[in-house]
Amino acid sequence: MTATPRAASAASPPAPAPLLSAQQLHVAFPGRHGAPPVRAVDGVDLDIRPGEIVALVGESGCGKTTLARSLLGLVPTSSGRVTFAGSPLDYAPRALKSYRRRAQLVLQDPSGSLNPRHTVYDAVAEGLRIHRYPGDERTAVAGALARAGLRPPERFFLRYPHQLSGGQRQRVVIAGALVLEPELVVADEPVASLDASVRGEILALLLRLRTELGLAALVVTHDLGLAWNIADRVAVMYLGRIVETGEVEQVLTAPRHPYTRALLSVLPEAPGEPVVLTGEPPDPSRVPSGCRFHARCQVLASGEAARAGVADACRTEELPVLGAGTGTQVACHWVRAKAARAGAG
């Protein structure tokens, strides 16, 4: 993980109002054969501001994709509220159609996202036709392809997905999102299916689009190295909840939650020995009492939590949902105990 430190201004301006905001968001799915409901998203507060890139990271199955889709109205929420540009998300079909013009989804697998029978032109023009775009369709498609780095765009109009490289297919998917000139893009593992050389090109493209278009983005990923290179802020998710959030440099250079520390420890450039988490994440239909990470926590297993006097709390006392503010926040009894001791000292 290498990056040039970002310059900090002496007096930072106040943060702009969130473009997208989730408050106390819950998404539950019915359990099978009478089992308890699956609590895929179990109380999440999250803000994304105009022009900001937020990385949502965590293991597979932690609820990242469900959260991302619920923010776009693709998955119904059980409770809580989503607001966009200050207005609550309206789930009526006509209102959702209007919203999805302003907030677009970019999927992980470009091969699965593109109809193999559609040309590149038709794939990018599909959104314009759904939303009955009043302008010149050909000009809009050409502009979106050019912004996505496919130049000259006319050269790609009549090509089919199988005639493109993996990186080109992902650029077509991005162009299909850009053609409607959205304010927000939700990218679900946008480079996971690409080789290393192409990954860097797509990440550079997303950063350029943020600069040129003021585009905000939520990037869903299990790759903390990707989060480091692209995000302004990072939210670490475990078993349906955000357990640590803050500025990317703060969270990824000085991780505080034991789960974040474990995720970072397995990166090739991480110092020290990797932290091996025991077992799989608990069943989201049977969320454990106390801190939901305690059964796999290296701090509890090593006795550090007991020495801090919070071992019982780790096992029995549930932590509150982290707020959606811009500062660093951690949901961990042990971290809070250390902070309290430092403050008292």
C-alpha cells in the first residue's frame, strides 16, 4: 500500500451536506424452513458527500453488496431511511426510475452486465431509451464512451462484447452508467475480474471522472489496497454493521478495530505476522450477543480484553451503531477502554 500523503489545509472548510445518506438502515431476508430472518444489514448509518469516494470493505458475506443495492432502491429495506440530495428515497416505481437516473450501478463482471447480442452502441444507449432521453442519442453515446476512455468512440459502436478485452468491456459498462450524467455511482467490486495491469487503468479512470465530473462514488470491495488508492473515506463492515469508519489514511495506516487490523495484516506489504481469524463469520440469522466479532477476535483470545477489563462486555454488551459523521469512529469495547484510560491519564 503506497500513496503520496494528501495535503491537509490549515483550516478545512466545513463538510458539504451529504448527497446520499443512510440512517439506521436494516435489511432482513426471510429465513429458510422457519429459521430466523437473515439480518444482512443490521443498523447502518452512512453518508456520501458530493464528489467523494467512499470505500465499503469487508469479507465476502458481510452485507456490503446488500447495503449498496439497498441504497439504490434495488433491495427493499426493512427499516431505516435513505435520503438523496436531502429528500427521502421514494420507492414508488416512477420515483425510483427518476432516482436511478441520478444514481447508477456498475457491476463486478462486465461480461455478465452486457448482453452478448447487443452492440456497444446499444448497450450504452439502453439507459437513454429507458429514460426517453430528449437529446441526440448518438452524440450522448459517443460522449459517454469517450469519457470512459474508448476513443475514437465511433470505432466501438458496432462491436460486440466478445470482440472487446476485459478492460474495454468494463469501460463500456462505465460508459453506460455515465451516459445519463449521474451524480453518484455505486461500483460493486469494479476491478475484481480484471488483471493487475487493467485494474490500475480503471481505478485511474474513476479518479479522473471524480475530478472532471464531480462524481461521487461508493466503491464496494474486499481489497484494502484498492480502498487506499482510490477512496477519501473507508467504512469497514462486519456481519451487517460498520465497525470502523474514517479518513482512508487514518483507518488504513493506524487501524484500531481488531477486525480492520486483521484484514490489513494479510496484505503482502503489511509488517509483522498475518492475523489469522478463526472460523467463519457467524450466521447473520443468529447474530451473537455482545460485540458481533468477539468469537473471532484476537484481542479477546489473547487476554488483552480481559486485562483492559472489558472481556465480559465484549461477550454480552452490544455496541451502538456508528454515526455517519466524517471523523474516525470504532465500534469496539477494547478500543473504547484504551481511549478512556488515555484520556484519564
